Amino acid sequence: MSSREVELRALMMASLDGEAKAHRVLLERLSRHLRAYYKNKLERIGRSAEEAEELMQDALMAIHTRRDSYDPEQLFTPWVHAIARYKLIDHLRKTKSSMTDVPLEEASEVMAQDDHTATESALDLNRMLAALPDKMRRAIQYVKLDGLSVSEAATRCGMSESAIKVSVHRGLNAMAAAISRGQRT
């Protein structure tokens, strides 16, 4: 039995015994794995990270509401895998995606990844971008994140190419200054 299985199973058992803190920790740990699992599956068919986030929330809700159906005599991670897998299948049915596009896996794949750091980084980036003036934010989004050329970004923003370059430069400097001050927003 893996150390992850032992840890998660212990948290689940404590949760079933009514320990709210253990339940919160369990859901937090599972959210990392489920988010990475869904992002990996959906990226393969060109779907968004937002869909992965929604699926992760749905799976956590199912785990929470159906926790009494967990058999303590059985391993915990296969139970989580079954819920995660069925949530994915239901989502793909509802969105009319083909299951042949998404390979189904072993139960261990749900716990194979942890997306906590990547998600925190994306949230930090979004907060920092939101703190910038609209012109700078759009210029950075188009040129640095979406990969558009300066010319394409200028056309989309209705600005000159030099204004796009200046906005990107100033925006990145403002973000770097915020990071050096230890601010996230």
C-alpha cells in the first residue's frame, strides 16, 4: 500500500469519524490530484482548464456527499478514481465529446499528479494582471500569453505597434516591481 493511500485513507477514516479538520485536509489534498487529472485528460482533446476546475469541484462534491458509501475495508484511491472517472464520462456525454478521444486509465492515474503549484501560479498571475490598467493587461495578454505578434495585438487593441510595445514593457516592469515588494495583487 502506497504512502499516499495510507495518508488519504487515514484522513478519510478521521473524516468519517466526524473530524472536520481531517475532512478539509482530505478535500484539499484530493483537489490537487483531481485538478491535475482532469486538466491532463481534457487538454488531450483541446478542452479548457475551466472545465477541469468544474469537474474537480463536481468530484469533490460527490466525494463529500457520498462519503458514507466508502467501504473502510477497501482501498480509498480506487473509490476516488471511480467517482472521478464517472464524473469525467458524464461530463463528456453532456458536452457531446467522444470517449474515444480520452483514454481511460488505471486508478493510480488520479493520484499520479498534483496541480497545486501550477494553479497557485496561474491565480497569482491573474491577480497581478488584474491590477494593471486595461491597456497594459490586454497588451501583455495578447503578446506574452496568447502569442500574438505585436502587429496582431495592435490591431485587436486599436493601438499602434509602438504603444503595444510600451504597454507590454511597462506592464511587465510593474508586475516585476510588485513581485519584488512581495505583493500578489
